[in-house]
Amino acid sequence: MAKNENLHKAKDAKKDEFYTQYEDIQNELNHYEQHFKGKTVLCNCDDPFESNFCKFFLRNFNYLGLKRLICTSYGTSPVVGQQLSLFDDENEPVVRGHGYVMDITGIPMANGRGVSDEDIDALLKSKKRGVKKLKGDGDFRSEECIRYLKEADIVVTNPPFSLFREYVAQLITYRKNFLIIGNVNAITYKEIFPLIKDNELWLGASIHSGDRKFYVPDDYPLRAAGCGVDKNGRKYIRVKGVRWFTNLDYAIRHEKLVLYKKYYGNEAEYPHYANYDAININKVADIPCDYFEEIGVPITYLDKHNPDQFEIIGESRWLGKPMSEIAPKGSYVAGGVRFYLPLDNMNKAEDNQHNTTQHNTTQHNTTQHNSIVVSTTELSSSERFRRLYDRIVIKRKM
């Protein structure tokens, strides 16, 4: 039993090694430049001297005005040494099996115009300024790496998705600012959602839909659609539902949502839940401008959430009343607590929306990525209620 458990853990760890594209990092970091001047940045989860996180901060160390850059690597990484030929402070090659740290307080510029790849290469090969071997394997949970965490102001990285809860908990415990990548479904985790509700964590600025390209180790199986090998021979996969998670503020987050739909006079388009007192919205663009009570929206609403305009009340997993207390068995699909809609109300809402033809092409393109499939199940002839995917409940601020 123990052997099987360890085998599963090993397989999960192998499938968790995703390496972020440089352009995705740059597109997001462009929104936070004001936060980094005079700060110590820590990248502690993904082969820092191989990763694009490290490359970005090395290239922009002087531009951002960083005080210090700390990058730690995990000893079992399969990509160590593939992109750069590095040597540690003992003049031994950086190889798999050891944890390493790169701790930098300045990058001299040979040409006086900016940090070049040659500047970075010289820095990494320097005994005084380059890479040093850690005593342990570089696990972010080790005492050695926690000491570096305590010295950091901002953490920026792509942590293992399977350890996302634990990773965020550590950041909160040590009260760190952070900008990290995770799966959008993490929004519904019981450890994560309270932070979102209390405005202690929110989604980033640049990724709101679609999938993202991530590099993977050479022995990673390429079975899914969208996988491939780039011109340099590196394997990659595409991952759906990726988001940035942060507690660093940015300007776009406070842009007011423009609402044009009306609730009063169109009540049939906004059905009430059977097991919670709120109306259902399937698209952010359908939020009515004249309604100030509680509204249920898809979790992708958080891509557009303005904390100055709306209050987050809770999530359907914890707000919904059990259907067993409302309707007879067989009239609904059982499962974990979610919101349910009476089918009669749903049909009326769909008919009203079908008859509405005033959406222009711009509105369609704007709202398309905010819509999601309404139900988690196919209908049966005996059902009177439809079980929905996760909903976040919000309320307009007066």
C-alpha cells in the first residue's frame, strides 16, 4: 500500500513540472512595476536559473530597481543544466540531485545601456555572485528555504499546482506579497476562497481565458491535443484554466464594470435559485444595473471583479441549502452542495434571452469568454431542478 502511494506521488510530481513562458511573465509583470523598487524578490519553485522567472528579473533587475534577487531550485528537477552551463561556488557543475540558490544584489552593465545576455552569463558564472549549493534539496517548505522567504518582500513563481493550497498558506503565514500562477479552480478551495472574499487575494491582470503553453521535462508524455515540440527541441503542453493569483494591486482592477442590462421589466431573464435567495447570472455582461440584492455569477466573474463596485458575499458550496430539505428525492441530481434552478424558471429565462436580438458583435465578443455551461448534468425526465456549476454570490455596493 505504501509503495503504491509513493508511486502515485511520484507520478503526480512529475506531471506538476510546468515551466512558464517568458512572454506570459512579462505581460503580467508590466502591471506591477511600481511595487518592485527597492524590494527583494524571491523565486523559489521552478529551477530559477533555468526558468523564465529568473531570466526576467535578471534582465530587468536595474530597470525595476530591485534591491536583491533570490532564486532557489529544487534538487529533483529534470531540466537542470539543459539551457545554461552553470557552475556553483565550488566550481562544480550544477546538476540534478542538489538544491541551489542564486542570491544577487546587483548586476553590472558592460555596455551602460541595459542588462545583456552576456552580462547575465558572466554573473552566473562568477564565484562571488553566482550559484551556491544548498544544504538541502531546495523544497520551499524546508527551514533553509523558509529563511530566504523571511528575507523576501515579494514572491513571484509558478508553484506546483498540487501543492497550491500549502504554498499559499505559507505565503499568508509569513505575510508576503506575491504573484503566482495557479488553476482557476483553486478559487473554490476552502483554503483559498476566504482570502478572495476578504480581499486578501485576487486574480491577476493579463490572463482571463483560453489555454497557456508550458514547457515540460523531456520524459513527459505528450498525449493530449495541443502538445508539441518547439524549434529548439523542447517539449510543451497547453494547460486550460490558468490564472495569476496575487495580493499586489493594479490599476485595471479598479476599472468600473459598465452595466447596461435592467432587471426590472425583465425579471423572467433572472431566475431565483431554489435553495438560496439570489438571482442567477450566466454572463458578466448580463449583470443588471438596477439590482442591488444578491446575485450568483460564474467563478470567471473574478476576472472582472472590482472591489470598489461589488462585495463578495460567499460561494455556492457553502451558501446553498441542501436540496433534501427542499424537494423530494429524484427531482434533482444529488451531489455536493451547489445552487439549483427550478426548470420552469430556467426555460422562461432561456426563452427570453433567445428572443433578445439587440446584442451587437462587440458585445458578443466581450461576453463570450465569461459564459459557461449552466449545468453539471444532463436532464432526466423526472428532474424538476437543475444543478449548477460553482457560483460566487456578489452584491452591488451603494
